[in-house]
Amino acid sequence: MKKSKKEVVEAVAAAGAGASVGGAGGATAGVLELAAQGVLTGLSASVVIGAGVAVGGLIGYSVYRLLKKRK
């Protein structure tokens, strides 16, 4: 595998890991409990979870770039 492709794979893996963590954070028991009680709709809970995924992916990629830059 070429070096450039290896870097792309590493960046995607870092962003994917961050998105997974962000999704789990966005889907906390509190958000899901509020949705179950009817305080939040399913759509608004989905928006919160999606925002967690997006932010987590960005943070994961940013940390990857920061660590890559230090090497």
C-alpha cells in the first residue's frame, strides 16, 4: 500500500472511531429516556445523536492530525 493511501486509511479510521464514540455519547440514556417519555420526539433525539456523531468524527480527525503533525 502506498504511503498516501495508508494515511487516508488511518485518517478514516480515526474519524470513524471518533464518530462511534460521539454517537454513543449522543445516545446517552438521558436523551433516550426523554424521548421515551415524550418530552423529545424521535426526530429531535435523532438530531442530538447525529450531532454527537458529527462532533465526535471531527474531534477524532483533529486528534489524528495533531498527533500526525507532532511526528
